[in-house]
Amino acid sequence: MIRLQNETLIGKSVLIVEDDSKIRQLVRIYLEKEGYEVLEATDGLDAKNKIQDYDPCILILDLMLPVLSGEEICKWIREEIKSPIPIIMLTAKSSEKSRIDGFKLGADDYVTKPFSPAELMVRIEAVLRRTASRCGKLSFRGLTIKPHKGEALVNGEKLELTYFEFKILHLFMQHPGQILSRTQILNSIYANNEKAVTERTIDVHIKNLREKIKQKSPIDYIQTIRGMGYMFEASKTNL
């Protein structure tokens, strides 16, 4: 059986909304090390656009932002678009009133600056585990799959995949960085009562899948490992 460590968290997209470039870079380094897809916004308006365009799984939100404040963004999320996206407020506002106001606005957690990046990672994991049903997708380097909706997208553009191409892509994205043999792939996507297929069928599905992705992205997500099988490579991010 194929197993994946940290499978409820890996492939989750995080939007950092922070006007301080040093803090953004610090948080990004820690997030990417843990396998998260990272997006950044530098002000409130940029944050609104990124939320609408990318539908991230969790928001790390500063409150003192240019253009629109973090409080305004949080109110917009909860009251206007009624999004359940988990929100962690990361702010220099440390008073009890600010914390209470943050939770009243709909924050799932509240972290004050200066902060420990390692502790922030633990808090992100804790929030994502509590709110796992809010993010039914996996995302790596602009390639996103929404299993419950049967959708796959590259940089927001929909991929037109067959049933088995979709199942193979979903399998790969559940096991990034792991070599999967043709036999493993075959056994995972075909039910016992389906017609007999050969490993060559898997090669054809993957060839077609690669070609469809290539039409929308220059990134070669699926690597052929000679004599062993295939591997989904998602170690680098570029959003």
C-alpha cells in the first residue's frame, strides 16, 4: 500500500499577506520547507485579488496593511464573500482587546510579533487539521486538483482530462517526491472488476496527461524514473 506522511497538510496552499518583505521571506522559507504551496500579497487589495484568483487553503494575515487593513480583509472574507478559509492573524497588535476583536472578526488563531517561525508552523498545522474539510484540494507550483469537484487546473486554467488521467494525476499529487511503479499506479486506479489492462496502458495515460499539462505550463511535473516508474516532482514553488 502506498503511504504518504503528513498527507492532510502537504500540497496545501498558503497566502501570506504581509507588507514587510523580510517577514514574508522568512515565513515562505519555513512553509516551503514543509511542502506548502506559497503565495504572497503585499497589501489588502492584492490579498483580495489573490484570494479570488487562487482560493488558498489558509491565510496568514497581517493587520496593519497598505490600501486595506487586515480587519477589512477579514470582514470582507467572512461577511461579503462568506468564505470559510482559515485565517491566522500575524500582527504587532498585542493587546487583549485586539486579540478579542480579531477572533470576533472570524480569525481561527492569533499570533503576535515578534514571533517564532517554528511555532507559527505548528499553529498552521493545528488550524489546518481542525479545518481540514475547508480545503478540498491539492496544489503544487500552479497545478491544482479539486478531487470532490473533479477539476484540475494549471494557473487557473481548467485541464480537460479523462477519468483515468484525472485519477493518475490525483494519485501523483497525493504522493509528491515518491517513485510510483507502473504496477502501483495500475492497482491504485483500476478496480478489481474492471477490464484487464497492461502497464503499457499506464504509459499512454501518462503521455496524454503530460501533453495536456504542457499546453498550459512549461513545468514538467511528472518525471520518468528509468527502470522504476514515475515521480511527481513538486519540490520547488514559483508563485
